[in-house]
Amino acid sequence: MLRSSLFALALISVAGCASDGATQTADNDRDCFRSSQVRGYNVIDDRHVELRVGANESYILETDWNARDLNWDQRIGLRSTTGSICTGNGLGVDIIGGEPQRRYTIVSIIRAPEPAEQAS
């Protein structure tokens, strides 16, 4: 029951409630967001998942597993031991999901480049 409750708290919610965007840390080397701010995801390739945070912000998470192995039709959890997910090495950040439930370690996190504006 406790595991289910903790898992439910960290769920990635595509239709989640509105919240502030990502925040810069005091040292300005990394920027961070909370798992509750994630609005959607996209599997880029076997090792990279893009998370949409807010209206115009995206982050790319690199894994050491095949991202396509996880059943993305089920509820997927994003867990951080610090409460925030920050750019950098991904230490302490996991994606949790599947049946049976498995934990997938994140190796690195970067902010996705902003898409180039389309020529008119």
C-alpha cells in the first residue's frame, strides 16, 4: 500500500494541474523541475526520452536501458530522491513502470534545445 501511494505521488500526469515552470538553481549551472510539472513525454530513441514541462520547456533524459521496453500505455512514475529533477548526471532519478513494475535509472538530463522557428 505504501509503495502504491509513493508511486501515485510521482506519476507523470499528462493532464496535470497548472504550476510554475522550471527554476534555475542558485549556482545557475543547472535548472530544475518537479515531477508534478511534467505534462507529457516522447520516446526519442532507444536511450532518450523527452519530457515536456510547462508550455515551452522540454528536457531529455538519457537512460542506460532500452526506453522502448517500457509499456508507455500504462501509468509511468518519475522519482527523484531530492524532490527536484535537475540537469546534470541524473543521479537519484528513476522512471518507474511496467508490469511487473521495474525501475529504470536515468544517466543524464539536459534541457532540450528550443525548436527552430519555421520560415514563413
